[in-house]
Amino acid sequence: MKSFLYVITLMVCTSLPAVADISSAKQDLTIIESRLDNPTTLYCGCRLVFKSSDSYVPELDGCGYSVREDKIRAHRVEAEHIVPAYTFGHTLPCWMSAPKGQGRAQCELTSSLFAKMESDLHNLYPAIGEIHSDRSNYSFTNRINSSDKTLFTYGQCQMRISPKLKTAVPPNRSKGIIARAYLYMSQRYNLALTMAEERMFKAWNEQYRPDKNECRRNELIELVQGNDNPFITEKCQLL
């Protein structure tokens, strides 16, 4: 019944204000993913198995995922900020003025802008918890030296993370999604990208086009949050 009522709400409430609470955003994310034809985790493409309308887990066997270390977080789905909260939080006075290690907590308590950025559904995707933890606030890149002895790997999942370099190389399947999230957050919240980042994300956006699920997800988020991701909308119009 909850899921049915939620779908009705999606259909009639087409101009809701942006969600400004991360807990609510995570609940919305779960329900939105349940409305997709083939919902999967962001990086590894593991099928999402829904335990209820607001609870899901990753099916690791089907995607060839190998647990690196953390068995508990590897078997749960977490909401990944593609642009990390650390990255956009550091642009705000609430974070910069906080005692060391308390920036996020202080921003959540005092900044409505941070709350809006933190809960923006266009920047939230379901990810395997272990990868969410390992990626931390690392930036994305096109390549990592395979001889890096600190490199984190995950079986058939092509996500590669270097804690030494604090960078991650995502699988091709997620590069377009990542690019469109970064370009969106940069445009909407005036977040600066380096020239190298801008070139890379624009290239990924062109090379890795959205599939029907990404297009549908964008539409559902617009109904809930009140705005689309124009970088997705533009590409979906060409499908």
C-alpha cells in the first residue's frame, strides 16, 4: 500500500520543492529504484533485491563481486554521493569553520544549502557498501597503475580504487552516470571542476549515453524533487 500511494504521489505532485533531508532522500532513492525495470548498483551492476518497499540488498553472485575485506558492508546497499559530501561541503563556511572532523555534522545542523546538496537525488545512487566505504571522497580518473600494491579490486567488478593516490577508476558502465552527476552538481551549485575533470566528464558524457533506466530515474526524481538533470534529459531525448 505504501508503494502504491507513493506512485500516486509521484504522478500528481510534479512541482514539489527539493528534498532537504538526507534520511528522507535515502528513503526516496530506495522507492525510486524499485520503480525501474532492472535496478542495479552503480559501479558493479549487481542486481538489487528488494526485501520490502524501502529495503534492498545487492545480489553479489550474479555480478561476480568478490568481497575485499568488509563482509558486512559488502552485503548491503548504501546511498553513494557521486560528488562526495566532503567535496561540496568544503565550499561552505559551515564546514571550513568547524573543528577538525566535524565539518559535515556542523553543516547538517546549520546550513540549508548543504542539506539541499546532500539530499539531491541526482547525486545519490545505490552502491555496494564496501565500495562506498573504500571510495571515500576520492576523485575519479581514467587510469591507475596496475602495479600499485595498494590497489583495491573486487573480482569481476571492474571498479579500481587506489588509497595511495586517493583516486578511483570506475567501470565503463558507470562512467556516463558519474559524468552527468558531476556536470549537474557543478552547474546547479556552482561547484568548480578542474580543466582535466571537465574534459574527462564531458568526454564520458558523450561516450557513455544513458539507458532507459537512467532516463526513467531522471523523470521520477523530477517528480519528487522538482527538477531534472538536464545532462540526462538532453541525451534521453535522442533515444
